[in-house]
Amino acid sequence: MDHCNETLRELYLYLDGQLTDDDRVHIEQHLDDCSPCLEAYDFEAELRLVVRSRCIEQVPESLRRRIAKALERES
């Protein structure tokens, strides 16, 4: 159970690629052996994909131009 708690605490860092190679290997080995943690990983990974693909807002071109002009004035 301690391994599960540790893995779940580190899951977001793992998904973000912010762990050392040793820590990544440790988590990957745990995920291979623990189906509840693997399910949590699968859920979080899938959720990230959905959010990334569906939560993209288009910025109006007029706003882009206004921001670019404001940045030019600040430079």
C-alpha cells in the first residue's frame, strides 16, 4: 500500500516527465505489477488527452494584433 501511495503522489510528475530516470523506472515497474495504480494512470493520461484536445480556445485575430502592438510599445 505504501508503494501505491508513493506512486499516486508521483503520478503527475511522471506524466509531466519531471522525474529522474530511476524514479520513472520505479513507477513503471509498479504500474506493471499493480492494476489499481495502472487504472489511475490510464485515467489521468486519458483525461489529459481530452483536456488538451477539447479545451483549446481560439484567440480572435484582433486581440492578437492588440497584444502585439502593446508589446511593441513596451519594448
